[in-house]
Amino acid sequence: MAKKHVIYKEDNWNMITAEIEGVRITVREISTEWGEDTYVLNGRHELMDWAEKHFTADKYENAAEILEKFRQL
């Protein structure tokens, strides 16, 4: 059974969630602007590599907060 974590939530239509099932981590990024993007990552190391490249300060104003939540998984 997968365990769901809310990484960031602005409202019901703008959020980032992570589901952990074994070593597989599924990240869903839902936005009213872009729609829904799903990323499947194999392990925490791959997750952190992806997150540090994807959530940069120039693209996301609260990137540091999002990265810290990913580190806590």
C-alpha cells in the first residue's frame, strides 16, 4: 500500500504530492496553469537528484521549502 505525502498545497488545484511504495516514488505536480505531471522515480537518491534540478529558485519562489519537504521523506 502506498503512503501519500503532501509536499506543497496552495489549494485543491495547485499541489505537489508524493506516493511512496517500496523504493518507487511517484510525484504528482498539479497546477491550474500546466495541468498534471507525474514522475516515477526509483529511490530516494534519484528523487533528490530530480527535485534539485526541477525545483530551482528561478522557476519556483518557494523552492527551498519544497526541497526541504522532499528531504524529510
